[in-house]
Amino acid sequence: MTEKTGRVLRIEKISLNDGPGMRTVIFLKGCPLRCAWCSTPESQQFEPEVYYVKKKCVGCGKCVKACKQQALTFNSESKTVVRNRTRCVNCFDCVAVCPTCAQGCYGKDMTVSQVMQHVHRDEVFYFHSQGGVTLSGGDILCQPEFTQAILQECQDSGIHTMAEMDMYGNYDRIGMLLPYLDAFFVDIKHMNGVEHEKWTGKKNDSILANIRRASKECIKDAIHVRVPVIWGVNDSEENIRETIEFCRELSNCAELEFLPYHRLGRSTYDYLDREYQLPALPTMTGKEIRDKLAFLKGMDLPFPVHFASNGTETE
Ligand code: SF4
Ligand code: SF4
């Protein structure tokens, strides 16, 4: 039987923010949502994408000569390479000749065994820290068979498994992964359907319905709900209270975590010649998010509430 192949964005080692202990995080390509604040825009498109990092470029011009589509020109004033994305066919000839990796490619195809080689190299860290593997994206539900095969291999090796899922669309893909997950993260971005579509490009009906159903079918306390709190988007008391009431009704909600808005990944939009969709909002500090959600104090909830501090550490 042919081994399953999937499209991987990158594999990060020794992450401390994506589940218990030290974890290997496998980021997959492809996502149906287009959140305006997305910090990994390079994960959104399923197809591999060419990018350009100005500060690494030495102006040798090799990429311009290599491009058969004449999609590249060298701007001698700014001393940068300019890509005409309408001409570019993502052949990656420019990437192959660039001596400094200023031209690069997001995404590559890997077999399950190739992914598992990375996982097995990190196993010693899992053992000492009670860690494991987390599948992330993009949205892993864009590649359910590949994800399932990796999770199954991890489970067979006794490795703790987690995943981050958008929960959008057909439930069957979620149901097929639950037996292989020890726990999983779900994001709730907005409780109002119109606002959700405005800021992410998709309605939230299937997301909320899928979270409810998964909460009944998953193992005990498997669901970790995360809310990215964005200035002026979903930070109203009304929306936060609705989110909490939604979580209160879930079976098996292990925790609710609020993540403050940050601008990590902002430069990736430049590498991809894309516009960052939000205006120039300041990063939200841990204190600001705690002050903003001070009304939560004294609420009697069946799960703990956490506030992350700027995307790095949970307080
Ligand atoms: S990916 Fe191919 S077509 Fe696009 S700029 Fe590079 S060489 Fe040209
Ligand atoms: S090949 Fe690389 S270093 Fe040379 S001009 Fe192109 S991007 Fe810059």
C-alpha cells in the first residue's frame, strides 16, 4: 500500500505552548478561514508558496535570470527584487539558485514516515517532560487522512497526542480523528455569525455545532477552548459572556484560555506580498487582557480560565 503523503509547513521542536510538557508541533498547510489577525498567513494556502526576504538579499540577480516567466525584476533604487505575482507560476527556480535563501518556499510534501523520523528524534524530551506531539496548521482538517495516520503512529508509540482544529465544515473529518487524540484545542473567534464571517471569511454555525458534538464524543476533559482577543473585533463584554455561556454548556471542557492580540508574523505578509488586513493595532499585554476581562472574577465556572501573556507564556 502506498504511504500517505501530506503537505507540511514546518515542524517545530521543543514547544512549551501547545499542550503539556515539551512538544513537537507539526504545522500543516491549508486553512478554510482567513482571520484578519492571522499570525501564520503562510499556512493558509494549501499549495506551496514562494516568498522573498529583503534583508537576506545581496542583489546578485541570479533569481531574475533564472525566472522563465519574467516575473522578477531588480529595483536598483531600493536594491530589492520585485515579484509580479500574476506572472509567477510557483516553479521555485528562483529558490533553487538563490545563494542566501532570500527566495524561499513555504510548504513541502512529506510522507508519514518522514514526519515520524522527526517525532522519534524528540521522544526523549517527551519522556522527561510528559510532553508529546501537537498537530497544528493552517487547519489540520484540510488533510484528515494524513493527520489521522500521524496520530495513529504516535498513539502506537505511546506518545501523547494533541491537535489544534478550526472545527469548520463537515463533522466526519473531526469524528475520524477523535479516537487518536488525548486532547485538542479549538478556537472560538466570535459568537456572532455576521461578525465571524466579516473577520474570518466564514460563518460560525458549523464550528459551534461541531464543538458541541465533539465535546460529547471526545474523551474526558479533552477540549481546550482558546479565544484570541482582538481590539474592537471580539473583545466586548457581551461577546465574552456569550463565549463563556457556550463553554459552560459543553461536556468535557478542560479550560478556557484568552490569548491577547499580538503582531507576531506581521513580516510574513511582506514576504508574501500580501496586505495585513487589520489597522495598526497595538499588541495587547497580559495586564490589559486581565483588566478588560475583570468582570470574570467571581464567576462560578466548571472549568479554569487562563490568560496568556503575549503569545509566549501562560500566567
Ligand atoms: S517561482 Fe518561478 S515563476 Fe515565480 S518568480 Fe520564482 S522562478 Fe519565477
Ligand atoms: S538570488 Fe537571492 S540574493 Fe540574489 S538577487 Fe535573487 S533574492 Fe537576492
